[in-house]
Amino acid sequence: MNFNCLNKMTEYIENNLDNKIDFNELSKITNSNIFILERIFMFLTNMTITEYIKKRRLSKAFEEIRNTNSKIIDIAFKYQYNSASSFNRAFKQLFNITPTECRKGIGNYKIIPMEYFETNKDEYNFDYEIKKINSLSLYCYHISAKKHYDLLYKIKQLYQNVKSNNRYNEFNKIGMYGIFSKTENIYHYYLGSTKYFPDLEKYKIEKNEYVEFKLISREQEKIVDLEERINKQWIPSTNYNIKNHLKIELYKDNYCFIYLPIK
């Protein structure tokens, strides 16, 4: 069995979270009997197919409770729970808050991502927050390029240059921003902070809702890995409509915060 079959299987599950899942259909998709399929899935994910379906349904329910006015009991029925008590019990067991507390905005957003099968895959259970951020003025170095790989080269050069003077340390003291954006066919990168420097370009972060991811690291490898997981797992697992022309990174203390604007 190859990973392509397993990804088709999880796609079928994702499209039928609000319906009864036909395990015979899962066997057909993967061309494997359900006993073998269960063992393979358990080996790869450390959970049964039934557990996976349950967690994905609860994740979608979390999102709808927090973002819609639908009745909680209607959401419970939609995701195949026969009673409010069984739904409340399963919800609290997974998220450590009740559906009512979720509706009130208690607790951070949390999602069990849609499973994505590939070799050497790390598991992410995403903790994230949706934040309303007011407009913010930054003072930045600005570079641009027509090709993405050219921009990446320029970014490396920019960091080397900034580290050679005291600006890098000054940015770090109050939080350093790195902003990727695209306008028409040009890629842009801004590096700076909220501190005013008369020789730097002013950049304005627009007032908007953003999804915030928190990473306890500033290592570039780990940041790139998280961003890839966000694109491959988190975005397909949610109903959020992300503006893909802008990404904001905030480096503060030992953390990197990644912000994506929501349409």
C-alpha cells in the first residue's frame, strides 16, 4: 500500500465527517482488507481509524462552536453524536474545556490536523489563536526580487549586514519582525521593529484578524518545517480562508510567532 492510497482514504473521511463513514469504502480506496488497513494506520499514526475520525469530527465541531451561532446540540448531531452528554464528555476529554466554555471563547484554538502521509513525517497537534490586531507601524529594511529563490539569497545577505551593526540587537530588544509579501510579480521582504529609525522604510501592518502560531524556537529549519506543516496540514484541516500574499514572523525572546491574515 502506498501513501497516495492512504491520503485518498483520509480525503474521503474528511469529506464525510458529517455522515456515516463506510469502512467498506475505505477498503476499496486502499485496496486492502480493513484488518490490515487498521494495523497500518495504527502503525503510522499511533491511533485507530475510529479514533482519528472522532478527533477530526471534534476538531471541526470546535471550529464551528467558536466561529458560528449554530446551536451546540445541532453541531453535536451534525458530527454524529447521538446525545449532548456523550458529545460534551468527548469534547472535554480532547480539549480540556466544555463546548459551552469553547463558545464563550475560553481556551486557545486547538486542532487535530487532517492526516498527511509522507516519509519522515513529524506529528503536529496545532495550538493556535485567532487574534484581532490593530494597525501597527514598523520601520524596516526592505528588499525585493522577481524570483523567490533570489529573495531568499538577498534575505541571507540582509541578515549578515544587519548583524554587523547594532540594529539587529536593537530590533531584538523589543521584538524583530520579518514580513514576506507579494505584489503582482514581485516578492518583498521587510526586516525591522516598531522602533523609529529615520533612515528605514515605514511599513504598516493593516488591522485584521490573524491566526497566530507559536514556536518555541528561532531556528530557521524548525520555522520552515512548521510553515510547511501549516500549508500541508493545518490549512486543509480548517475552513479559514487565508490571504496567501502575506506572512508575518515576530521574533521575541526564544520564540517565533507566525501570523497569517484571514480574509
